[in-house]
Amino acid sequence: MDIKNGFVGSVGNTPLIRLHSFSEETGCEILGKAEFLNPGGSVKDRAALYMIEDAERKGLLKPGGTVVEGTAGNTGIGLAHICNAKGYKCLIIIPDTQSQEKIDTLRTLGAEVRPVPAVPYKDPNNYVRLSGRIAEEMENAIWANQFDNLANRLAHYHTTGPEIWAQTEGKVDAWITSTGTGGTYAGVAMFLKEKNPNIRAVLADPMGSGLYSYVKTGEIHIEGSSITEGIGNSRVTANMEGAPADDAIRIHDQECVEVVYRLLREEGLFLGGSSGINVAASVALAKQMGPGHTIVTILCDSGSRYQSRLFNLDWLAQKGLSPEAIATA
């Protein structure tokens, strides 16, 4: 019998989906790892599980303890689910710029949620740094520290990467995804490069992030801003350090929005903005590489977490964005 052992046993082993319209358009096989089908609804379930179990193995997290994290949403949701399954409490520090759907979900799951002003990482009151200080002041608590906790990228080195390799039977030419903590991108890139150094590892990045310029020039340089949540960074995290990166592709919000709505209308997939960035970047990479290649990316989470924004036409219009291509003079 194929029976999973609770929530924890259900994390991972997600399908790899051929994105028909985008594959036909480019002549490449564009494949999306369906991480929105994890039991907590996102790719972050994997990192959340590995970080908690790493703390358990090290004796840092004891029965009845609290897991504290600064997160833009999905890692917090994964942590809250796993804390419930394992009997821990969960405290989430979240930027107040994140969607209400994420905040409401965290509270429904029983996490204590403290929204704080969104300030740069260099500010001591940045949500990530604040969460670390709060954890230090508590008894029987750990700071998940997803950005610099290497258990994050190990989750993807040990699970996501091998799954992709097996699902494609090793026939993969490129790996591309956006990154916030760096865990998903780095873990998979490191695994696949070990299997075949010729596989291209490419970073997808929104505007407002410094990682595109870091890959291109070796220096962090930030331009513009983006409506996307939970991806992009103004620093190189411990999870990203040493990760192979052959190139980077930057995607603007309008292109992301168009792709998100195409995924819904043409593929039947209701996905969030990070998936829009990833698929748009996959298409751009396919056009660079030419027909006949297999490109794998991540379909991170459901569009239901962004319904009041990304799928609200009035909100998009206020941002100068549209589901359809905007004509330019």
C-alpha cells in the first residue's frame, strides 16, 4: 500500500508538469515542478520540514518548544503546519507589505503573527533580524533562520534535485528559478551540476532585487521594484553562497502578470507571481538556447494566496499592470 505518514510524510515527490503552450511556443520542453501540490501548498514545505528536523536532531528544539521565523509568508505557512503536526508553537514575524491572504492563513493555522514595517535588511528592525532577536530572548525556542540555515538548501539537494533528475531520466538541459532565501535554487543547482556539469543553472530575478546584477557582475545593484512577494534579495545569503550560476534573467512585472494569466487560461494552473517570473524566465532561456532543450523550473504556490492583488484587476491597474500585453508607442 502507498500510504503517507501524516503531513510530514506527504511533503515532496510532487509531479513534473509539461507546460504545453509555452513548450509549443518555444520548441523546448518547459517543465514545472508542481510544488503548489505540497500539503502546505508551496515549495517552502520542504525547507520548513528540514529546518525543524535538523533542530530536533541537534537537540535544539525540545517538546512544547516554539519555532520563530521572519518570513514573507510561505515558509511561515509550512512551519505552522509542521509545528501543528509535531506539537510545537509557531511565531511568525512578517513584513506588513505581504498579502492579507497569507497573514490570515498563518493565523488560521494557529501561528502567532506579528506584522512589522518592511525595512531593508541593514535596518536592525528588518523582519528577519528582528525574528532572530526575539527567538534569542525566548525559552525553548529556535530561530528557523531560513535565509542562512543550510538545512534549507539541503532539503532541495536531497529531495527536489533527485526528484527532477529521476522524473526527466537525466534528460535536463537547464534549471532556472527565482530565489528569496536561495535554498531551492542552490540545492537543486548543486545536485544537478554534480550529475551533469553541462546542465545550465540560471537565476530568474524580479526588478527590485540585486541578485541579477550579482550573477552578471559580481556586485549587488538594485534597480526598480516589483509586486512579487517572497523572491529577490539585496544580499547573498548563506544558502546562495557557492551555488553555481551560469547566467541570470530579469523579468519585469508586466511580463510576469501576462504569464500568470496565461498559465491560468491556457494551462489551467492557478499560480502566484513567483511562478510567473519562473515561467517567463524559462521562456526567455528557451529562446536563448533554441529548440530541442528541456528546461525545468518551479511552480511555487497557488494563486489563491494573491487573489486580492495579482488577480484583482483594479489593483493591477493601480500598479500600471494588465493581464494582457500593454501596447507601447
